[in-house]
Amino acid sequence: MNRKKMPAPIIMPKPIPKTIRPKIVSPRKWIKSAGESLQGSLGRLLAQPPSFHGVIGSIDFLCIVRHLLRCGGLWCLSQFAVAGEGAAQMRSSTGLTQLQSEIERRAAVLPGAAAVWVVDGKVQPIFVHGFQSMDDIRPVTEDTIFQLASLSKSFAAAAVSVAVAQGQLRWGMPIRDVLPTISWSDSELAAKLRVYHLANQSTGLLPHAFTNLVEDRVRYPRMIARMNQVPFICPPGSCYSYQNVAFSLIGDVIRARTGLDYSDFVQQHLFLRLKMPTASLGAAALKDERMASAHVFSDDRWRSTRHTQRYYKVLPAAGVNASILDMRVWLLAHLGLIDGFTEAQLDALQNRYIVSDRGGGHYPEDARIQQVGYGLGWRTFSFSGLAGFAHHGGYLRGMRSEMVVHRQLQSGMVFLTNSEPAKLNEISLFFAGWLAARAER
């Protein structure tokens, strides 16, 4: 086995405890960045951007796209990627204006977007841009609904944390005790599976097992009935192995232990309790007139396309729909700035339990990105020596989402779009670099 394919080590103490007792690495141990932090720039093209809080005209929009295509493809966005060449150093501008400008520049080339960010515990005004649909130019508003895709995993892990707090479940509970009817490919390894292995992507099962079946017309119960066909590549808890189907067993666990369907539990204990009125689970939201249309880039322009519904089969992994108003609440809850989760719950969710690498986290090869791993429903990393970031993104055809938080600095950001820009996680990395640069001062 070559080094790249070697299983990543587990961070958990052994023997494995019945409940997780996280130890958060202090984010106060700053070190100076050895590399350059990059600010996003579209150069002369966006030097005088249009009004991003309104609706940009279709002629201006197509003009922007054509210019982008001339500079090497639409995703000239890579020019202001965190790891791109020729961008300015982060410390040249570390004010809120620079951060807002970066978000606006990234949104300018998209059909629609919405964002919110919190810095030092202060909530900044919600940013909206563009159209819900390029077909009828409905503007994006604060209650426009987007599909969150894999960012939904943060809701699933939070739901388990609520059930744990209520005494209905334990993170360290054996899966076989909760879901005894599931058949596995290796009974000895399956006996070691715990609830937290589902949430921190360390089941040991073949990565992305049955994601192809999610894409096909195979119902979720049939996928679970075939789990005995999925091989273990390592013992549970000993390597990082990203999943959608196995992760979604969280929903079955919650139903088995609480008596509520996963959708009902999340609606009652997360959406209603936190007052997230437009948040939902499942395909019913696609009929809501506030739902943004999905868009793909074709023939030199953005075109609306049908929403992807297949991932609604795995609700815990990819089934949440929400507006930027809802996600502002979600952001504040995960920063501990509103009454949502206890400090112990947030410690558990945002801790790193399993080691990954930059490739496994879909991050660029940037030496400033370190300590990459997975918490409970969250990716984790440090940037330029600043530890403590929790992050997740989501992608479905025509939809993207990003969220990054740093609880100790009471700062975070959410970015939603009804399109599919490449490397969108670079906006989260830009935010991380921006925070690291501020911390150095």
C-alpha cells in the first residue's frame, strides 16, 4: 500500500469511550503565514462592479461572462482563488470592506447568490444578488430558498446531538444495538460500528459506497438492504471514508431511538426551535415559489435546469432546503451567539476526530491549510496556523452552498448560489485567510 492510500489515523483516544469527550486545539497559537494570502480579483473587469444588491441587467451579465471566457474560461474565478497566482497579499487589506468586496466579486458572475457573515460576534447585513431564475428574472431575496446538498450533514449531526442531550441516544452506542436488522459484509468489523462513526465519516466502508445508486433510480431501503455488498477498507474509526448512504443511517438511528421520523425530528427540534421558517427537508420545497431555479452554464450563458431530486433519498446527507435568513440563524447557533446548542454540544460537533488530507477535504494544495479532518457533520482545518475552523460545502447539479465558522473568534460565513461555480470552497478559504490575517495584527 503506497503512502497516499494508507488509512489516516484516528484522533480518538483508545479504548473508545461510550461518549465523545472532545479536546479542542486552542486557536490562540497563531503563527505567521509563510505564504501569501490571496484576495479575489477579477482585475479591470470588475473594478467598477454594478450594484450587487439590486439585479444586474442581462446585457451586463452576458458582457461579464464573455470577458471571463476570454481570460481562460468562465472560471477565471481561479484568478482570485486562495492558492492562485498573482493575487495580492491578504494583509494589504483586512477590513470588512475588503471581505464584502470579495463576496460581491464572486457573486457578480453568477445568476443568483445570497450570503451572510458574522465577524467578532457582529452580524453584517445580508447580501443578495441576481435572479432566482434567469427565465423570468425573479430577483433573489432574503427568503429565496436554495438546496443545501451536503451542507445538510451539519443538520444531521446536530439532530443526533439533540437526541443525545435528551438522553435518547449515545454517540458511542453500537449500530447493531440500534439497527439490528442490517446485514454487513464483515460481522466482526460491523460489531465495532458506533453512531459517531456515521457522523464523522469513519465507518471504514468503501468511500462513497452506493453513491452511484443514489444517482440511479434505486430507493433508499433497497440500498440499505445491500450494505452486505459494501466492503470495509479498514476497521471503523481507523480511516476517513466519506459517505452519503451510510451517513444517512443517522436518520434510521434517530427514528429507532426517538420514535419520530427523521424529518419530523429535525422540523421539531431544529427548524421550529431555532425559528427557521423556510427551512425544510425533502422535495416538497421545489413547489414553493420562493425556491431558486438551478442553473448550469451552457452556450456562453447561464441556463435554468431541472432541480436534482435524487439526493432527497438520503435526507440526512443532502436533503435540507433553506434561505439565507434561515442560514443566518444556523450560523449564529453554531457560533454560540444565540440559544441553540450548549457549549458541550458545539465542542463535540466541531472537534476533529479523524484525519483527512487536503485532497480528501476537496481543498487545494496550499501549505497554509493544515490539520484537515472531519468532526461530526463538519470538515475541520487550520489556516496559516489558526486552528478551529469548521466547514462544509454542498453541490448538486445547478446548486452550491458553503459555510465556515470559527467559534472562538465568533466569526463565520454562509454563501448560497443557484449555480455551480467550480472550486466554490475557495470563498470559505478566503474567509479563513482573512480571519488569520486579522489575528496576526
